[in-house]
Amino acid sequence: MLDTATIQSLARELYEARKSRQPLRQFSRRFPDMTIEDGYSIQREWVQLELADGRTIKGRKIGLTSRAMQIASQITEPDYAPLMDDMFFAQGGDIPFDRFIAPRVEVELAFILGKPLAGPGVSLFDVLAATDYVTPAVEIIDARIEQFDRDTRQMRKVFDTISDFAANAGIVLGGRPVRPLDVDLRWVGAMLFKNGVIEETGLAAAVLNHPATGVAWLADKIAPYGESLAAGQVVLAGSFTRPVAAAAGDSFHVDYGPLGAVSFRFA
């Protein structure tokens, strides 16, 4: 376990890296004994720095929800991080590329809660009952901590990713909102186009067999810290496609079929 001073120092490094767009070397290489709990401790300290700047928390994201990503990251459960208010971007327009270091795009569903959810013991059915509506969403992930070490090319560990807001950097909501019981959410599909070329397709069932499962997991996971999911918050349930790299000038269009589409361009 890292000591308090180190946790605060690393959180400050991430806070500054997000502003400067200068990526950091992997924390796990500097501190080989780092744990998952250390990662969340750093993340919470970083949140405090953002809140001190006047930022607010508008929700949460859940990551590493697919079995393939968990195996690659050598973990057995998802991870999570806050959605800060300045991470939300409007669909149909330009998103400033200079807000990011190495952005990538993922296809997700977002749950907008109408009632609070507090663990422990939250079920998938509790999530569906508490959800006002579900809407298509695109997550923009980024790497304030290098995904691959600049010298060794070694991939970062899950401790690094958790520290780094679980790689979260942006969210774009759009499409057609639906009540959670009006469609079988497992069968919501999407096609991701980059510059007019289809790059990825997927079904929401890839997220823990049902995207609401992750929301229930999250409510239980944060309960020991005295935290819960509040009415009005947005919860990104997890990606059901692989991340697609973006560059300045790239246009993205995600077609969710009956649930509409989300489009934007990095400018």
C-alpha cells in the first residue's frame, strides 16, 4: 500500500497531466507493489482536486466490463471512475482535439437515474426500476498515464488505469432515449463508423450479459465508502466494442438502429 503523501503526490501529477496534455510514465513501474486500492485512492484524491476547481460529479463510468478486457488486464471484475461535468460534449458538433492526449472512442449505453441506488444488495431489477431512461452514448477514453511505456513498450497495468480515472476523458450522449423496460437492452446493437468507414460493431449483451448488471455492481462496490448513485446521475455501463483511435479531423458516427445515432468530429 502507498502512503498518503505518495497518493496525494501522484494525484497531483495526474491533475497536472490532464491540463498540460503531457503523459506520465506508468505508476506501476515506479511503485511495483502498488495495489488496486492504491489506484482508487489516487483517483479519489484527484477528484478532490477537480472539485476544488469548481468541477462537479455528474455520474460514473464503468470500464473493463468485457471478459476479453478483464483477461487482458489480469483482473476479475470491472473498474469505475467519476464523470466530471467538463467531460460532457454535445453531439452533432466539433469536439476540441486539444483537450486530449491520445483519445479513443468506445460505444456504450448510458443509464440516467430517476431514483437513487444505494448498495449493498442492489440487483439488476433494482437498476431497471430506478432508471428514468437509457440512451446511446459514446465514451472518449484517454491516457494521462502512458498506455505503453515509451521505452519498453510494456502495457500499463490496471492500477495505472484505475488511477487515471479509468481512462475516462469525455462522454457524448445522443440518439433516442428509451425506457429501460421498453426494449431488451441486451440486444441493442451499434455500428461505429470513422470517416465513413465501419470500424466496429457490437451488442450490449457483451457488457456482463446485460448492461444493467454493471450498474448494480457499481452501486454495491462504492457502498463501503459511504457513496451511492444519486437521482439524475448518468452511469456509463461499459463498452461493447473495442476502442477506436482518433486523430484531429476524424469524424465519428455511431448508428444504434432504432435508438438513433451519435455523431461528432474532433477538430
